[in-house]
Amino acid sequence: MIEENQNIKILRGRALSFLRQPEGVDDFAAFSYFEDGGVAIKGSKIVGFGEFGEVSKQFNGEIIDHRPHLLLPGLIDPHLHFVQMQVVASYAANLLEWLNKYTFVEEQRFFDPVHAAMIASAFFDTLIRYGTTSAVAYCSVHQTSAEAFFGEAEKRNMLMIGGKCMMDRNCPKALQDTAQTGYDESKALAQKWHGRGRAKYAITPRFAITSSPEQLESVTSLLKEFPDCYMQTHLSENMEEIAFTKELYPDHQDYLAIYEHYEMLGEKSLFGHAIHLSERELDAMAQSGSVAVSCPTSNLFLGSGLFDHDRVQKSGVSIAVATDIGGGTSFSMLKTMDEFYKIQQLNGNRFDPLMAFYRMTLGNAKALLLEKDIGTLAPETDADLVVLDAGATPEMALKMQRVETLAEELFLLQTLGDDRAVVETYVAGIAMKAGLV
């Protein structure tokens, strides 16, 4: 029986969606792929996915033909700083110098709602250009920055997670809250935005260096009051950072133990970087279900270290991969995976293109416990999609002449692709990129 509805549209193209983590480049059972595929969208939801002939028999609606391009779930970026758009490409020797010389200076500008709104608009435009449909963002310490972030995301109906930074020491006075004001403002933002439309709130102590014990106690309270919210912070990114953290919290055996003491570990706890972890720390993260979020372009740019994917995965810790704008150097999840691949090469790990695209889509969605909503083309999920062209530039088109398999095409996209490879980005069923100036 054909379902007829004026709100139904069918995207046609070569369609790829993962079912689980692939075990190798030849693990065809890990994904669904249709050479002539169809994705039926009704309103903001996917209602059909499969061979185009079968989907078009079941649904009657506008056909949008994207052949010969690839249809995939929208890309997911689980760690970046929306307030750092104008920090990207700032020269510094290491993390702490970069923070003090550029980042903390830039973030002070977000007390101004006009500036915050301007950057928020540019931020979401940029995500859409690069095919990113969901992200987890740090705002500045100011409530105005979080309001701008969530307000702009709501206008575009994008599933976004974010939170205002909590920082009450070791940063400029203009960026400091207090244990009490950080608690009060975070609580007010969580009450207003968490679960409103597609928005989700993340309680966001920047890292142990910029939060006093009293502030981390307030984080404990917030997590108990809002158990459905996320928690995001930084962990073991840089050796100088680790040494300073241990000076500030000498009574704890390691970096992660600080966060454990304040009950910050859990399935919705996202720890950015997590490079230099002991076996004890990895075991504690695995036991709690906490997520290690790797940020490859940032780690290379700041010389922080090389995240060992295989070691972390073997420990049982959930992994996500992210851009970390503005320590990261590209908004592109494709470029991010290109650098992640190179880091794994240096670690002696084999990281194939199926795994890379799994991580950008279903893998990151699962790390966020959102696989029922995003990261897949399965019916009843949100209609966030990206359309990719592996021949988007002359050199890519030339290489495509020699490509014979799907895995080879994905590796080409990962290695040479950027925003030019993104033909269109759909958010909740609406084509968004074509309308950008």
C-alpha cells in the first residue's frame, strides 16, 4: 500500500548506514548499503530506508535525486567550543600558553549578547556547510553565550548539546564565576533548555585547573539534581596541564580520581582528550561507562599527545572523536578523521575507513546514548542527513576514476574531503546548506 502525503519526500542516491561497529574493512554485515537507495522523510523523521524501488513503492512523495552521491546520516561532533571560532589558527607553544594568550582573551567578549548572537549564527552556518548536524559544545562562562547557542540551534531545529563553562579560578577575573553563581546559572540554563525541542544541556566545569573544590562540589549537586543532563570536561590532555592539576589536587592519586571524588563519572560524562591515562584510570572510566572524546587535530596542533584508539577500546572505554574547535584546526569531521587515522598509524593501529565513518555517525551517536535519534538512516529516527560527493574537487575526481570499492571511496572522502565534498546537509528533513550565502 502506498502512503501518500504532501510532507513526504524521498532522497535518492547511494545510501549508507551502519548497524554496529565494523570489525574490519570487509565486514559487510556491519552496515546497510544500497547502490540505488532511497530515504523517505515525513516531516522531521525518516519513515523509510532501503532500495529506491521498494521505498518509492511504499511512499508517494517528491523525489530529490542526489545520484551518484552518497547519502549518510548527518555527522556528529561531540566536543568543540562554539566561542572559539576566532581562536582557530592562533600560534602558541602548548595548551596552557594558548589558553592564556588567546582563548581566555577571546571568551571575555561573550558577555555581550550581540557578539554572542553574531558568532552563534556563523557557528551553525559553518557546521551545516561541513555536514555536521549535531554537536556537543562548550560555551563561555557567560549565560549570554549559552542563550545565544541554544537560541540559534532552536531556530534551525538542530539537536545540540551544550553548557556554560564553570570557572572560578586560574583564569582572568572577567571569566570567573563562583561556586554559587556557577551553580545558579547552570541550574537556570538546564531548567530552561534541557529537553526543550531538540536541546540537551551539559553541566560544564571546564577542567580541574579552573574549578575549585567548592565548585566541583556544586557540580556534584547539579548532577544529582539533573541526572538526565550530560557532563563535559577536559582530562589528561597535556603533560603540563596534568602536572599543574596534581599540584592543585595533591590528595588524589591521579587526574581522573579528582572527578571520581566529585561523582562526575557516568554514561553521560564526556571527557575531552583523555590521552595520557593510566590503566587504573581506563578501568575506572570503563566501569562507569564514561566516554573518552579524542580530538586529533587539536592534539597535533598543540603538541599534546597521540590518543591510542586500540588501547582505549580494549580497555572497554566508550570512544568518540571530535574537532575541538578552536584548538582543533578544522570544522570538518572528514579532516578530523584523516588526522585521527594518521595518529593511529603512528601508534601502530590499523584504522580502516569503515571504522572512521562509523565513528562520525553511529559511533558518536552511541557514545552520546542518542542512537535511537541520530547517527543512522533507520526509520523513526530524526531526518538528519549529509550528501557527500567523492569527486568534489579535480584531484578527488581524478582519484575516483581508480576507486573500485565503497571502502576506497570512503577513504578518499576522509583523506581529501572537506566542506566542498558536502553537497547538501539535511536537518530534521530540511535542506539547509543550499540556502546559505
